[in-house]
Amino acid sequence: MSRLRFLSQSLAIFSIIALGGCAVGPDYQLPSLNLPLSWLGMEPDKTPKTVSEELLPSENKTPWWQDFNDPDMTALIERALANNENLAIAAARIVEVRGLRESAFGKLFPQIGVGAAADRENPGVSTTNHIVSFYQGAFDATWELDLFGGTRREIEAQSAATGAAEASYRDASLSLAAEVAREYILLRQLQAQMDVTKQTADIQHHLYDITQDHYKGGLVSTLDVAQAETLYKTTSAHIPDFERQITASSYRLSVLLGENPGSVQDIVGHAVPIPDVKSLPILEAPANIIRRRPDVATAERNLAAATALQGVAISQLYPQISISALIGTQYGIFQLYKYEATHEIWDLGASAAMPILNFGTIEGQINAADARQVQALHHYKQTVLQALADVETDLSNLSKEIARDDALQSAGKSAEHAVTVAHDRYRNGLTDFTTVLQAEQQRFSVQLDLIASQSTVAQDIVALHKALGDNPVDAKTDN
């Protein structure tokens, strides 16, 4: 017991020495950024919220896609978040890096094992042809002391890598939700455009029938009949194209949901209006958005990991000190001497090694680690710049599309009025049939453009939510 107590006290002393050592390499500091105070695309009389802890994402906050008040879209997004294959890969990546972090953390402590051995032999001449039996059981421990912090820097790097993987999952989930929402909105746009096309084709077919009757009565020429038929059939030709696009869109949705093509027909098989959100996303200060964007968080954590790995590379220049210990029991039977013996065994040792001449191997690894840190720094800054550009671009796109939608609303009313006037004048003999055809074509074109614009507004709002980093989903893993 006294020897065991001695070994325990020795390990405790070495623990204090190892954990109290320095950690070589640079300590990580978050780079300072020169961020704007407001957005260029904001209205002058609106000031963004200032940076505060209260503005950070909350788990209890309602997901942004529920603002569209479309149960079908919400159901599809939730199915995608539960089943998407790329998201499952990102979740598995989190488990992987957490395992690497645990493995690195374990290096700080002694690696303790137990072993047993048994041997029965007849060495021949040395024992005058008598059998010797030998048995041993022991606990052994080996420990590489982290005096210069190489292992602690590795733990720091793996912890940062874990944070990067978690942020990458949130980025993937946010991108997935936005992609499902945009695809869903596009599908509803195509359905609405096909419905308008069918309605227009029915009206134009009726107009074609009337023109044929007029021709039979000698009221119009064959030119009017041919023009009416051309208009009707040209409009009808759009229907198969919309059907093709709707089918392709539904298949893309199925893939995003991690399901077989056609699996979403229960939801999208019937047409409903394009989702219309009544309130726009809250625009916060740029610094808030940068703190919240998961892609920026991923780049920042990768930078922290690269900085820590500089210390891991530098630690190779310093001595590697290890200690080992063993305690156990030996039992032997010597037949020649009719002798049996049991002894307690123990051992405590230490070793040290330090590179002297490696022909630039370690220096090369340090230079490579430094270069990776520089790359990570520039990637982080580039990600921040891209985040700012994303928000500004989406703000501009949304404001311009809202203005276009307003103009198309007015154009739609004018087109309806023009059709009514053209038909009245044609019936009264005040204009030719070409005027009616042009009015019908203009109304149909404006209707399709208006539906597309309404869809684009909704998609731009989705894009703005994504650019603002709203409501990324936390990873659901077993660890």
C-alpha cells in the first residue's frame, strides 16, 4: 500500500506541474471589424436596433417561415429539416468532431491499463529439464506531460472545430429551409400561372367560337377567324410547359425533403394562392447580423481552430516528457527447487526527448500552420463582407420588386379596362379584330408578370431572412 500511495502522490505532483505549464503559440483574439452602423438600403427615417444581448437568437422565437401563415409550406420545411440527407451529414460531422475533442482532452491524463501474463516452460539445460511456471498481473500507466501546452492547444482547436461544425449545421438548416420555401413559392407561382392560362384559353376559345359564327354569318373575314384561332392555340400551348415545370418543381421539393420523387403530391397536388407575408423582417444593426449569421460563425470558429493549431505545431520544438508507472504481483513456481514465491512489483520511470536536427521538418509544419491561419483569417473577413453584401442586395431586390409589383397591379387594372373597351368597340364596328387580339395578349402577359412578381416578392423576403441569419436550427445529435 505504501508503494501505491507513493505512485499516487507522484502522479498528483506531475499533474500539477503539467497542468500549470505554459501553452506555446498565439492566444486567439476575435479580429476587429470595421462594420457600418446602418444599411444602405434602409429608409432614412428608420434606425436599426443597436447591438444588445436581448437581440441574440432565442430558441423560443417563432421560426420565420411561420410568418407566411401557410401550413403547407411549414409542413414541408419541417419534413425537410427532419429527413434531408445533407443535413444528416452535417449532424454526423458534429458527432465526429465532438469525438475528436474528447480524444484530445483524454491526452491530458494518464493512460491506465491492466495486463496479465502466464508462462509455463522447460528452459532445458538451465533448469536441468525441470518446468518453471510464471504468472503476473499488473496495472500500468503512461503519461506524456503537457508542459508546453501542445495538447491543450489541440483541445482548443478541436473545441473550436466543434463550434464550427455546429454553426455549419445551423447554416445548412437555414439554407435548406430557405430553399424549400423558395421552391414551394415557385411551385405555387407556376400553378397560379397555369390556372390563369387555362382561364384565358377558355375565354379565347369562346372568342374563337364567336368569330367562327360571325364568319358563317358573313360578318367577318377568314383573317379574323385565323387570328382568333392562333391566339387561342398559342395560349393553350403554354399549359403543357407549366405542367412540366410544376412536375419538376415537385420533384425538387421531394429531394430537398429527403424523399422519393412524387412524395409531396399530398400537399402540392392542389393549387393554393402564393404565400403572402404581411410583415417584413426586422432589420437590425449590421453588427447584430454578423454575430447571428451561422456562416460567419463557422468561419470565425475555423479561424480560432487554425490559431490553436499554430501552437500545436510550435510545441514540437520543445521537449516531450513522459512518465510511466507499474504496480502488480508476480507469482512463480520452480519445480527443481520445489519453490513457490509471490512478490509485489512496481516501477516508476520518466523519459524526455527533444528534436535537435530535423532538417526543417518542424519549421515547415509551423510555416504551414501559420499559412492556414492566414487563410482562415482572410476567409473570415471575406465571409463577413459577403454577409453584408447579401443583406444589401436582398434589401435592394425586395424594394425594387415591391415597386415593380405596384406598377404591375396598376397595369393589370389598365389591361382589364383595355380588353373591355376593345370588345365594346369591336362589337360596335368602331375597330378591327386586331385591337381585340392585342388587348387580350396584353392582359394575359400582365397577369403572368403580376403573378411572377408576387412570387418574387415572397422569395425575396425568404432570401432576406436567410441573409439576416434568422432562426437557424440547432443540431439534434446523440451527443
